[in-house]
Amino acid sequence: MNSARQASAPLVETLRSCVHRSQISFHTPGHKQGQGIPEILCELLGTAVFQADFPELPELDNLFTPKGVIQQAQELAAEAFGAEQTWFLANGSTCGIEAAVLATCNPGDKIVLPRNVHQSAIAALILSGAMPVFVEPVYDPAWDLVHGTFPDAIEMALSHHPDAKAVLLVSPTYHGVCSDLEAIAQLTHRYSIPLLVDEAHGAHFAFHPDLPTPALAAGADLAVQSIHKTLAALTQAAMLHIQGQRIDRDRLTRSLQLVQSTSPSYLLLASLDAARQQMATAGHALMERTLELADRARTQISQIPGLEVLHPNQTGITPGFFALDRTRLTINVTGLGLTGFQTDEILHQTLGVTAELPVLCHLTFIITIGNTEADIDRLIQAFRTLAKDAEIRRCGDAETKFTPHPSPLTPHPSLHLLTPRQAFFAPSVTVPIEQAIDQISAELICPYPPGIPVLFPGDIIAAEAIDYLQEVLAAGGTITGCSDPSLQTLKIVKG
């Protein structure tokens, strides 16, 4: 990596020059560099941010046909993240996943993917008309977590569907668990098809050797990263990286044009340029400090009675658990006699600590370069307070109610009568839940926990699936993706 080149931030620097230039604006946006901003918003955000909110002026380049500062910024990002080519995304990782599938699959083509994919992958199936070949990610009942995808599952899927056009994986998971991408890339390339990786939560991996191997370094052909999730870009700012010749880059560019706004925010694009410059010049030191903070939190919280913290020592023991991102902290709180939801409410409302993701048995916290020693101290102290309160409840013989939720449905081949695209465009009707059995689902239904969709558009709705979803709700879980999260009704394809 050329450190002198990486110290520059061409898009940020050009945007700064535009801010300080004396120019009367008769172009969008309508607030005219903050002059027309509502007072209530100005009080919240100040005026400086609006002065940099420009459209595609000539000197600021064009996201879809970059030849100037955006191209320069993307080339620097490719070098920093270990890619051959990088695209900036102003519509989040969502549009990157959609474009990846559109670029590799025609209508009717098969794509292998796990059932715990992000909903953007289902949107990609609907947009592209690709046919899913689902594999089951590994469920860990001891932790009530869905881990990565085992290479054997990919090998079996490809042996049964050698005509598949791509494999799409999620690595790391929301909880920081990584699949064996190197082994899966070798399997995928044996069939001469690309490996696409939803690496939304792994943008920081490239900047420290003690973090899991980045997807591209493991052999993936394409990786999509939410730079805003673990680095310092603005929310919604992401990148798409590729390498090799298995993906048509022109088609990928055209696919991105379908799913990105024609008016991308330069605030988001500049934040990508700045986040890359920050990590390329100081990333190792920043991640070294972040790892130290995360390790201290993991060690000290592990010693608090009633708590258990997901640990890297599960690597190689649990299938689908090839590596763990140590900056991701998942804490099981059932030993306190509380659910994750109850714990989250106490932490957020009373103790001033907010988790990234609460579910029934545990909570997950993201520790990044933006956290401080004081943050970690407060997190540890919050859990000590919770543990002390739990001990007081036990000494007072207070009744503790906690019901674990049911294990996920036994893995079984999904019965598709329609592809997700066909089901999406088919006429649908809302019916009471008891009338939905044996009908075709018109919506995606995903219980949390464990976060594996039970039904996709086009699936036959089995009675055991309904029973399972109702048990999850009764145990305190939530159902997402469907129009009625109480599960009193479901949308089915109209017969």
C-alpha cells in the first residue's frame, strides 16, 4: 500500500474547496447550502453540514461514470481494502447485494445461499428472477445462535445443482462468527462460478492481523461492506469490492445503476473517502486499541456471576464457527433470570448503555474505533449492577420467570411452488393464520431469535412452521418481514 497516496482524500478535499468557493447556487438541493434549512433542523445539526451538501457538480465527478475525484477515491479504497476494483455505495450494503445478484444471475438461474441471508438478498432474488438453492446455516443450541455455513453444505448443494451461477454467503454473521471462506471459495471456483460475500459487518478486517481474514483475502470474488457499521463513515455508506474475472464488471456497473439513487449524497460519498483515509493511515493502531478494549470487556464481563460471553475458543469445535470477530461482544444473560429484551430495557432506560441487538437469551454489542475506555468501564459496571440486582432478587426469593424459546425447525428442503419473484408479483390476499396452512406464502417471515427465515415468498406454508412461529412469539421473540408481526394473519398468494 502506498502510504503517501493513502494520506490524501481527493473527494473530501474537492468538496471542501466547493464549500469555501464564492458561488451563487441555482441548482439543487433546495436549501442552497443551508440558507433555507428549517430552524429546528439547524438547531440540531448546525449549518456546516449543509454547506457541503452538493449535487453532482462538474468538479465533484459522477458516481455512475466516474472519471475524476470519485474514481480516484475508489481506486484508493480498492488499494486499502485489498480489492482490484471498488465501487462506492450510497444506498448501503443493500444495493450492493442486489447488484451482485443482478450481475451474476439471469432470470431462472440458480444461486446457492444460506437461509439466514439479509432481506436484501431476497429482494435481489425478486429483482433478478434467480432461483434460490437454500442451505442451512449451523444452529448452535447451546448459544441459541445461528453461526456460519459449513463447507460441506455448499459442496452438497453444488453437487446437486452444478448449473448454479453463484454462491452467496453471510460472513461474518451479526454476532461476528465467520465461515471458512477459503475452503468455500475453493469449492465454488471448482465449479467456475463466483463466491459473493455479504461482509457488511466485516469492513474492519483488512486493518489488523488479529481479526478474521477478509473475504477477498480468503478468495472471494466479491465482497460488500457496510463501512458505516464498524468504521467511521456515515450511516448508509458502503462499498462493493471485487477481484478476478468471474464477474462481468460492466454488468455490475449497470446493475448498480438500477439500484442506486441518481442523486447520491456527497456527504455519504465523502465519508467513505475519509473513512478509508483514516484506516489506511492509522487503521492498525486504531484496531489494536479497539481489540484491547473488546478483550478487556470480554474478560471482565465473563467473570461476573450469571453471565456468559461468546468466546473465540469455540473456533474449530462448533461447525460453522471458523473464526470470531473479537470486537463483537455477545453476552448470554439467562443466568441473571432475565431475557435479553428485559436486560436491554434496563440497560437503555436506566443505566445509559445501549446494545446493538437484544434477543431472547443474549445481547450483542459492537465495539469500534469510536469507543473509549470510559465506554467500556460503563458497560462493565452496568453488568455488575445487573448481576447485583439479580443476587438481591434471589436472596429475596423473588420468582424469576424465564422460558427458553423452541429450537429452530429441523432443517428440511424448502418446498417452492413459485420463485420469490413470481410470488412477489402474484396477486395476494390476507387471511387468518389458520387458513394460511398449505397455501403459498406471499411474504418473508423471520423469527428473532434465531434469525433464520422460516418462510420466503413462494414457500408452501406448513402447519409445523406456523406452530413454531407461534411458539417463538409466546416465548418473547419477535417476527419480522411480514405485514402482521402479531401473526394473526398472513399474506398468501391468491389462488
